[in-house]
Amino acid sequence: MTGQTKKYFWLKLDRNFFKRHDIQIVESMPNGKDYVLFYLKLLVESIDHEGMLRFNEMIPYNDSMLATITNTNIDIVRSAIKVFQELKLMELFDDKTLYLKETQKMLGESSSTPRVKAFRERQKQAQLTHRNVTETLHETEIEKEIELDIEKEKDIKTKKEPVIYFENLELNKTFIDFMKMRKSLKNGAMTERAIKMMINKLNGYDIDISIQMLEQSILNNWKDVYDLKVEYKKLSKTQEKDKRTDDMLTRAMKEGAFND
């Protein structure tokens, strides 16, 4: 035995162990504190086998055996094992071996051995792989964001400010509707010169009349605007007010309101 290096094993329990979501979930259950204590005992018990739990190569642990070696109530053992499996804290292999993956992450020893070196190398490679995957995903996300920004810029550039042909908003809107109607007709799209000529023509009329002339052409799918027909003429607000006043005076005279 002289010259052999004595090895000491331990579990490195992270200071945030009890703040982990899975541990908090377990601890909040009925008998949860007993479950967590049982889990810690299993971790310690699995140190020598890097997370594997068996009585020996031929015989796996059963609930009663686990209750005995951990000094835990058998009902707690049965319930806890089910919870641990659901939360992926423990796996049950086909040969009934229990495996606690957390053991390898928490395992430490006082001297380096080929097994530990191999384990650390595996951990290092796993971390590198995870880092590469994370960086790739991050780069992909950045590329997607850049593409979205480019598309947004394209959309902004393609969006045109509404064209103002007339200062009066209602007249301007009606004129745009007229141009849309023209565009729907065969060979009806207006050229720039045609638009200027139409604007000049409409400027020769009152705003209300211009609007009515445009509406008349839209209703009839005409390519030009014409003087209003009787059925398309509308009274201006002033004319409507005067007409209402005349109607009231006429009605009052008929009813003899002005007779002595």
C-alpha cells in the first residue's frame, strides 16, 4: 500500500442549490423537505459510481433497500423516486439501475485520476459544444434581426406620402377616388399631363361643384368631368339654409301668420 495516493471524494454543493426551481418545487410538496434530504443522501451514496446506484452488478436496489441505507421512510422513498423521475433528477435504466446525473457535475476528489481526467475532458468538450451551439444560435438571431431591419427599411422606402392635389381634403380625396376609377377602366389611367389639365379644369369651379362633378363621373365611369345634370346637383350649406328659411316663410304665409 506504500506509495499509493489516497483519494478523497466529495460533492460540491452549489450555494444556489436550494434556489433551483426543481429543488424549490420538490421542497414545496408535502414531505418535500424529506424528499430533498433523501435526494442529497442518494447523491452522496452514488459518488463512487459517478451517479450510478446498484447494490452490486447482479442486484439492483429496491425501495426497501434504499429506505434502509438512507434511513428514510419507505413511503417517502417510493413517492420521492417518482417525483425525481418526473423532474428528470433521476433516471431508471432498463436493468433497474438508478442514475443521478447531478452527481458527475458535483463530484470532486483530492487527486487527479484517469477516470476523473476523462470525466473533466468530457465536461470540457460538452461545454465547448454548448458554447458553439449558443454562439451559432446567437449569430443566427443577429442575422434574422438584420434581415428584419432591412425589410423594414425597404417598407419605409416603398411607402409613399399621400399626394396632395387640392388643399381641400374632401375635394382631394374625391379626386383620388376619381383617378382610381379611371385606372380601373381600359386605357383609363391618367398621365401626369392629364392630371394637371383636370386640376386646372376643376379649379374653375367652386369646391362643392367640383366635388359633385367628380362624384357624377365616378358613378357613371366617365373619363372626364362635365357640368352637373339636374339629378346630381346638390345645394351648398348656404343654399340649404336659405331654402329652409324660404320654406318656413312660405308655410307661415299659408297659415296666415302675418294676417292682422
